[in-house]
Amino acid sequence: MNFKTLVFIAIILVINIGHGFTQRAFRFSVDGNLFHEELTTFMGPNLSKEDKEFLIAFAGVWESSYFTENYRLEIIDIANQFAGLRARPIPHFINFLHLLNKAYKNKIGENEFNSILNGLKFLPAQQNFNLTLLNAFLLRLNHFISDNIIFSSNSVEWKIAGGEYFIRSYEKFEIVFSKVNLIGKTRNDSLVIWKTNGSYFPAEALWLGEKGTVNWVKAGLDENKVYAILSNYEINLTRIDYRADSVLFKNYQYFREPLLGTLIDRISSLKNPANSDFPRFESYGQDFKIDNIYPGFFYRGGFSMQGSRLIGLGSKNANARLFIHNHDSLLLTVTSQSFVFLPHRAYSTNASLLIHLGNDSIYHPELSLNFTTGSREVSFFRSGKGMSHSPYINSYHNLDMTFEQLKWRMGDSIMYFTMPRASSIGIAKFESINFFNRNIFEAMQGMDMQHPLILVRNFKNYFYAENLPVVEFANFARKSVSEIRHVLLDLALKGYILL
């Protein structure tokens, strides 16, 4: 065996021996009197000045009567467990020592401290355990003991105020709270669940709550008149929002009895949280009645409260309806998928209008509504989209009417058909229902083999119904569904059919 071979073998042996040493975990002795000295060795010389000072001061904490002999043995056992898992001096061990120090300074009770130690011992047994989870767990307990903060990140902070708590560690480590205020905060906004109960799971950053109330104070509403009562709910504390089902909502301005529905609350990123759409409540029921929501306004439909806005909602099967009276008689029926009711105004988009004139009416399928409480003026105007281009159908005067805006001041006997505000030019067109122009009629057919109006008439006679399904009509006309939709939209915009 030559010299080079011997050198090579020696190098391999040194590498293997060194590798074996690096794989051997540090182990603390069971002698509590040696723990601080061994801890100083383990933590090493590369600590910050602040951490070095804390480690020196921890010696006095360790020698205090708070840490009984049994506690010392358990803490050493946990330290060995962490070392075996390759936990590092920074951040894992330093955060562990800070937790022990805060338990001592805040005089955490025996039951709670036992639960904390048990939680640390059993945490590695969790299926998703890793050292990142260990550090998050330690940090969250540190924040809670020192500042009542149960979760903190760059985007959100959740904090506890008031009430009582106890800690337990059975299958999972949890902190159980009663009658506390749970506060979520960002830079610009906050939300609060008042007088709630719940269990906090630090490892999962999870809150399982029950009971508590949420008010609309930040939306400018009286906390004693508008609020929601929670049942069971869940919050992922890494998020800035939550959803609660089976909530009882009370709004004494509009409803005598509480409503059952869903609550969604979210911490806003708006500069002025008063403009937020949260808290948001939506009723399960879709057929509520609110009489005189404004004097002379009667509402029927679903209901939602979004920040300061009371929202009337339709359902998949039916629109919400607003009935507007002139003195004691119904004059206007407005239907839409949503109405917004504010203290000073109401508005809606994509609303249909029916003006009642005895046995006759004036109808339009798609307008925008605006009502101001100060002037008591109701106005309807075109949005410039979709069916808003179609004419008003007037069966009282037998006219198709095209104009930009309808205005009526409640109580007046005159309605105004006019141009939009701030417009210098207004265009209006009034055409008799009996008016016929052959050139216009023939131009409607274009290159089609059959005139679209004749095609609609024939299909109506064939199908024998007032409401004609699009797919069947497309099959009847031997056209694609997209082609027939285009034909029907064109007829509707010209006032020949209603969609």
C-alpha cells in the first residue's frame, strides 16, 4: 500500500468521523444546576448583545422558586427534544427561553403552565410539524402572554381584550376564552366581535368562536339599534375577514323581529373605513316587507346590510320590487335585482319601470333610478347600455316614446320627459304604435329569408305561449342560439318584444 493510498484512507476516516460528530445532537444533563451553563455553551458565542444580556439575566429566572424541580426536569426534557429535532439557538431556543421568562414574570398559574409545557412536548407529534411551525407556535405564545396578541403578521393583527381564559392541552393545545372582545386590526381599520367566547389554536392560527355581537358603529349607525348576534363561527387568523352563518340581525329602524342570515366582516384597506361595505349581513329570506322605507315607498324582496347601505336584493327567481305611491294610490312599480337605500337617497341600476295609468301603463325594461329625500324627486334615466336604448311603451297614449330622462316630484301632478342634467341638447321621439313605414319594415329583414317579426309571429302560434324559449325558437328558425339572441335583442331595442 503506497503513501497516497494511506493519505486518502486517512482523509476518508476524518470526514466520516467529523460527519458522525455533526450528526450527534446536543444533549442537556438532567442536573438542573448545570442547565444554564450548558445552555450558554449550546447557544454559542455568536449572539447579539441583546440576546447575550438576556441569557445572563435568565440565570436568575432559572434559579427562582417559580421553576420547581419537576418543572426543571420537564423543561430540560423539552430542550433535549428540541435539540434532537435540530432546533437552532436562534430563533427556536431564544424564543423558548423568552416564553419561560414571560411565564415567570406574568405569574402564569400552575395549570396553565403545565398545559404550556405539555403543548410544547406534544407539538412535534402533529402530522404537519416542522421547525417553522415550532417557531410560529413559540412566537404566538410569547405575543399572547405579553400583549394579548394571538396572531400578528405584516397584514393583520388579532388581539384579545377583557374577559377570562384558561389553557388546556389534550389532543390539541388551545386557549379557551369567555366574554372577551376579539379585535382584528390593520393600519387603517379594525373590526370587533364583542363579548364572545372561543378557543384559540396557536399552531393552526385558528379561532373557533361562539356567541358575541357585531355592530355597525363605524358605518355611523347606533350600536343599540343595528347589530348582529353570532352563533358558532370560525376565523382563519391569517386572513383579514371571516364569515358567520345562522346570525340573528337586528335593525329596529326597519324590522320589529330579528332576521336570520349570514354575516361577513372584513377589515378595510380604505383610507376612510366609514365608506366600507362591511360589516355585511344578508338575509336567508327573500320576501321581506318594509312599508314606508321613505314616505310613500313600499319595498318587497330580500335584504342585505352593507356598511351604512341598506340593500334590497332580488333572488334567482324573482326581482326585488319597489312600489311608489302618489298620495294613497300606487303610481310606480320598479323592479330590479338590487336597490340601495341611504338616509338621503335611493338608487338602482338595471331597473324596469311600470307607470300605472288606470287600466293602462307606461313601461320601460331597463333604466337607472335615483331618488333624493330632500327634494322628493324621483328620476329615471338611461345608462347607455343594453335594453336602456329601447323606447318606453305607452299603452295609455298608444305611443313608443324615446327620451333621455323622466322626472317627477312626489305629490306633483306633472311628470317631465327631459334631457339629462348638464346637457345642452336633448333628443326625443314619440311614435304612434300604429305607425307603419314600409321602407323601415323591409330594411329590418336584411338578407334573411324570412322577416324576423313574421318569424316571431309564426313561432308564437306554433309554441302557443306568451314567453318564448330561446333554444326552441333557434331550432324553429334553423339558426344558432347566438344568431337568434342577436335578432331578439334588436327587436327588443326597437320595442317590438319584451325580454
